[in-house]
Amino acid sequence: MGFLLGGFVPLASFFVAHFELSRAVPLYSQKALYLVLGGLAYSAKTVWQWGTIAFQNAFKAAGFVVLVEGVMVTSNILWLSIAALVYLVAINGIATGCNLTMKVSR
């Protein structure tokens, strides 16, 4: 269940960013932008926490967050944005599953 909960956020952010935002209309006037920003805010903290553990460096973790989240929502190279999406679904899904398991086991 945690994987489904955590993985949904980057999945929704990806599809809203790529298929609901219009380049013909100013971004600030599109309600869908706020959905994407909410998803990025949700995911960024989890990915940063994971990155600080994985890379043993907060600066690298911050760079990873900016790169992977940014590529997912802004890249026009489909395979690259999907690769970022897969990473984010995995990181957020596993982290949320672990968090739920730790809460239940206490």
C-alpha cells in the first residue's frame, strides 16, 4: 500500500506536467501547475532524505533532487523524463512503504 501511495505522487505530477499544462497559456494562470508544484514539494523531501543516505552528502542530494524532479516534469526527451519518473516512483514508493511499516510495528 505504501508503494502505491508514495508512487502515485510522481506519477500524477508527470502526467499533469506533460499532458495538462499548456505552453500557450502563462503558467501562473493554470491550476494544474499548482498540482505539479504540490507533487514536487511532497517528493523533494523524501528524495533529499534518501539522497543524503545514498550519497553521504547533502549537497549531492540537493543536486539530485533538482535534477531528477526537474527532468521528470520539464524534459522533452520522453525516455529521459520516464527514467526520472521510474526513479521517483521507486524512491517515494519504497520510502512510504517503509514509513508505514515502521509506524505499524511500533
